[in-house]
Amino acid sequence: MKLQAIIWMIIMSFCVFAFTTPSKKVLIIGDSISLGYFPYVKKMLEGEVDVVHNPGNAQHTGTGLRMIDEWLGDSSYDVIVFNWGLWDLCYRHPESTSVGQRDKINGTIAFTVDQYKTNIEQLVKRLKMTGAKLVFATTTFVPPGEAGRFEGDELIYNEAAVAIMHANGVEVLDLHEHSITIYQSYKMGEGDVHYTAEGYKELAKPVVSMIRKMIGFDEMAERKVPQ
């Protein structure tokens, strides 16, 4: 009788684990902006989706090309949300004393928009090989007074990237549009591209909505609504 009870407990534990462990997995690849909203995305989708982020900061497309195979590994993902841009369009100088050696006056840009396009095309090609549904999140707002970035350059880089996404059938999340309003209320500081905790929480909301859409949760929810 005791053995039967133990076996029954094991079976029940397995069932509970099976029903509480998310069967869908999402990978987010991106820089410090994505690292900021990632915890909130993970929390909002807790119990529904297993959300992970690439280790550390994805920086620019050069880092992406060098690290993408390692980040993807042998794991299988249902959705991959990715972005590069803020680091690509940033100017840096080795003698600059600003954080990250940013210097848009004397510095050198990481990647020109043409180089960025070439790199993005290669990265999209590699990501498509995973079989996951892909979402490109547009680069967020660059404010006036940013030490290493020119206001408006993100629009040029976004336009180039979106054209590549459309050509490859990749879904686009216009996070830039969301970020403009969010930035005004929740910027980390003047001339800073980063956000307060509340700002990152707000940025997480459209990301969560897109993930749910790509996985089909919204469609499933609609099917459950009584007619």
C-alpha cells in the first residue's frame, strides 16, 4: 500500500510539472534596452512562455555575427525577438571620458548604415535557419544631447532594417514608436537613451503583446470567448 502511494505521488508530481511548465520558448536578443525590459516580459508571461535573453549585451551587429551561433546553441525556440542598432550607430573615441567612450564629434561610428544592412541581412539569414517565428524590434528613441549618437539616425537605421525584414517575411514590432511617448515620462536622464524601471515596464508591454500574437495565444483566447 505504501509503495502504491509513493507511485501515485510521483505520477501526480509529474502531471503538475507537465501542466505548469510552459511548452513555448522565446529568445530575446538585444542590447541594454532589451535587458531592461526583459525581466518584465518574463514576469508578464510567467506560466505561459519560457522567455530567455542572450547572455549579456548583444551590442552591435558585429558582435551579433560573432556570437549568434553560440547564443542560439542547440536550443529550439518558437519565437525570437531581436534588435541591433543603438550600438551600430554610435560614435566612440578611445580618449573620450564619457560612459562607453562615446563621442559623436571626434569619434568613429561602429557601422555605417550600409554596413549595418549587410550585417543585418546575414543575421536574418542565420536566424531564419532556426525555424522560429522572427520579430525585429525597431531601435528605440535617440534623444537630443546624446553623447555618442545623433538624434534621428535611428530612423535611418530602422528604415534600412525594416526593408530587409519585409523582404524576408520577418514581423516588425515598431518599438521606436512606443518609445517616443514612454521616453518623455520615464527617461533615465537628459540625453540618455535608457529608461527608468517603470519605463522598461512600459516598453515590455508591446513586446509581450507581440509574443502572444506570434505564439497564437490571442487567437486561442478569442476561441474560448462564448459566442
